[in-house]
Amino acid sequence: MKKAIALVMLVAVLSVAGCQSERASPRQQTLDIALWDEKAKPAVDEAIAAFENKHPDVRVNVTYSPYSQYWTTLRTSIGGGAGPDLFWMNAVNFHQYAEPGLLQSLEPFIAEDETFQKQHYYESMIELYSYENDLFGAPYFVDAVGLFYNKALFDEAGIPYPDETWDWEDIERVGAQLTDADKGVYGYAAPIVSNQRGYYNYIHQAGGEIVSEDQAHSGFGTAAAKEAFAFIERLVDQGISPDIKSQIENDLDQMFMSDKVAMYPTLSVSAVLFHEEMGNKVDVAPLPKGKEDAVILHGISWTMNKKTEHPELAWELIKELTGEAGNETIAKSGFSTPAARSAGDLWLESIPDMDLHVFIAAQETGVAYPVSKNTMEWQRMEQTEIQGAFLSGEPLDDALDRVATEMERILRQGQESE
């Protein structure tokens, strides 16, 4: 009996010791990351798997949120002192996070890490995600606007495909030839509901700008902006492009994939979708030029929460996502143009049927997306006024003058609050 009691006590002691040993073992650390586009999931998952293989005691949790909810959720969580360790950032919202100190500068990590070199990435991305000379966003992928076109509609009309020599006159001339009102086919879609795909490019091509370099002046009231919108208005009035009501009621991507639009300027991230839906009857050419050859450049970066509890681990994950291996993964997936120059050729091979080099070339000649401290505020006003003018038939010059006046007030307000 005494032996039995002793054995039970020994087992109990060993059990307690085992529990204490478990409690004493290193706890698994967690990194939370957030983004909005699940089309990037294969590339993100591959980078995470590589990171977790190198850091077996770290688990990465990923949250995908619809874009319409993403910024509200992110701002609420970060404003409350929490939020993900890493998250996607776009240019429109960047200053709203960088200026109040919600983001961690990447400069201290870059200074100690020879594997991350700014010159490996496109200059527009370094420019977009720098604040007061510090880089806060590690470039992930880039986008530019190209002229996607339906080869079948061109072939039926016996018209040569667009090329690098095209300008606005070619859009108007060929667009009229490809327009078939009886079949509901438009020769060209001039985006009015999207500034990045549409009029931002035309304003720069007319020799203007959206916002001045010192972020004090608007370019909407200039002769260049009015020339750009006169071009759009001509295309709509002639029936070459869908009008504002059609663009609000119908998704332009779907219209293009349904053979209802022959030429459509849009982003490089659409290439995979268009190729999947349309096969080899879709291709892309450089965006036709105006007085100047200009294309708006944008892209997404990974930013680090200023209050992350694991900055060193977060940096290691950033490198896995945006370094050489991460860029190669993005390139092979075809999702979008990788932000590192070295991975460009791999991306070209992802859809060999399409001339994706159009977007690579644009990165070297285009202009960075327009931003200021309060971009979101003046953009909301800008889009409301411009779309309202197209809907009401108000003279566009009057609307543009009003946009310029209000935008400059917002810009002054932003500078005065610094």
C-alpha cells in the first residue's frame, strides 16, 4: 500500500514538473497582417510559408477585408492602439498615417540591412511612400495604365492594332470606326468614374498636373485640364465612349470583357482577369499620348504599425514579402507588375500572349500618383463635382474652376495645420 501511494505521488510530481516545463518553453509569437485583395493570396501565402519555415516559433495571421471596409477597420484599430503589425498602404491614404506618426519608419532597418536597397525598386514607389525623407512603405507591386484592346473587334473591322505611335487623334478616329450603336459597341471607354484610369492621365498628357510639387496649387483650373476634359466630352458626345450614366450603371471591366468596348484604358492588375476571360483576343498597347507622353504610376506598399510589439520580426516578414523571392513570386503569379526592377522579365513571361512590357516601360517614363497631406478630402470633392457636371450637363470649365478653388482651400488648410 505504501509503495502504491509513493508511486502515485511520484507520478503527480512528474506531471507537475512536465506542466511547468511546458509553461517554461518559448511561447509562439504572432504577427498579424492585413490587406484587401484576395487575388494576391497565392503570392502572400508563399511568402508567409517561407518566413514561417525560417521562424518556426512565429505564426502569421492574415486578414482580408473588402476595400470598402478596409480603411475604416484599419484606422479604428490603429487609432485604438492596436491594429495589425503589417498592412497594405496606398498613396491616397499614406499621408493620413505617416504624418500623425502611426507608421514605423523603415530607415533604421534599411541602414542595418544590406539586402534591402532602395535603388532596386522603381523610383515612383520610393517617392510615393516617403515622408520627410524617410521611407515608410516597402514597395510590393506597381501599376500603370495601358490601352487594352479587343483584337477580334479590330480584326472584324479590318483595322490595324494600336501601337506606340498613337495619340488622341487616333483614339477619336479609330474609336469612331469601331463604334456600332446598333450592336451597343463603343469604340473606346474614357473613364469618368475613375481618375487614375482616366482624366489624371489626360491632364498630364495635355501638359498639366493635378497638384503642384509644393502641394499648394491645384491643376484643375488650368488650360491643360480643360483641354483634357474637352477631349473626354467629345468622345462621349460622339457616342464613342459610354457616358457617365452608363459608367455608373455598368462596370467598364465587364463591358470590355463582354465585347461591348473595343479599347479600354485601365490598370496592369486587370491583365490576368482579361486574359482568363478573353484568351488571346485581348492585348495591350501603350496609352496614346496627347501633347506629352504621360501615364500615372501607382502601387501598393507594406507598412509597419508604429506600435508593433515585434518590429524586428515584422521587418523580416517585410523582406520576405517584398525582397527578391517575394517579387519573383508576385511576378510568376501574373498578379501585377513587381515593384523590383529585377523581377520584370519574370512577369512578362506570366502572360506571354500579351505585351506586358507596356507597363514596364511606363514605370520609367510615367509620373507618380498625385498626393498631398489631405488627398482623400480633395479627391472626394473633385470626383463629386466632376461627375455631377457630366450628369447635369453643366459646362465642365465652370466645374473645373470650382474644383480648383475648393481644392486650393483644402490644400491651404492642410499646410496650416502642420
